[in-house]
Amino acid sequence: MASRWALAAVGCVLAILGITPADARGGGRFLGGLLARGAARAAVQVPSHLPPIKNYTPDVLTVEQLASCIRKAGKLDEESDRLESARGLLRNDASQVELSSSMIEFQRNRVDTYRKASVDAFNRSIDTHNKLVIATKARQTDFNSAIDRHNVEANAYNTECAKKYFADDLTEAQKLAASN
């Protein structure tokens, strides 16, 4: 029975350490990517006494759209940081499961099967280990769900915000984003 739990624990550890939400990190910072993309278009030049004419085509963000993208990027960056922190906690949990599994295997050969107290102590160790595995799997499930939600939000952001914008709109969009 305990060896099945030890195998399950190792499987749990591998599953936890195998989680790689590259999409959650987006290969970098969302806001930095948005701002680095910069203006790929310039306003149509007109005589100096007139303001430049801007053509907001479907592939160019308006000031309001750019402000919305800045806010969304900030939220996605914050969520990415929280997910990275949660990943660290999961790795710690996986280490605890692995250590517990090793301790169980170490104790297994030392159980005096003729003494009830020795068998009971070993069984309590197994119960404690099993609770640890169950709790770790539950946290892993929660983490995976958070990654899935984050990926949906990141994909929506990429669809809406992976567009060009006018450089002179950025300052106004940043002010607008900060005011909301």
C-alpha cells in the first residue's frame, strides 16, 4: 500500500515540477512588450499650422484602446508575478512530498511487525504522507486552473492589444490609464 503511495507521490512531484506556464509569463512582461512595440505609424504630414491627421485603422489603437491595453497589461503582469510565487510554493510542496516519501521508505524496513506500537506509528506516518499528497494535488489543481484563466486573459489581451499606435498618443493613454 505504501509503495503505491510512494509512486503516487513521485508522480505528483513530477507533475508539479513539469508545469511550465510559458503562456502565463508571455515570454516577458506584458506592459514592457506593449510599450516596446511603440508607434509603427506616423501621422499624415500636413502644413505646420494644422494638427497632424491620424488615421485610426483597425490595426491602430486609439488613445482609449491603448489606455485599456496598458491597464490590462499591468493586471496581467501582476497576475504573472502571483503565479510565479505560487509556482515556488508548489515546488516547495513537491519537495516536502518527496522528503516524506523518502522517510516512509526509510521507515518501512525498520518497522517491527511484531509490535503493535511500531506498526501503528508507521501507519500514522503513511496517513500523514497521504494527507500531504492530497493537499499538494489540490493546490496543484488550483494552480493549473489559475494558469488556464490567466492564459485566456493573455490570449484576449494579445488579440486586442497586439496592434500599432501613434507615439504621441502614449503619454495621453498613460494618463488616462492611471486615472481609471
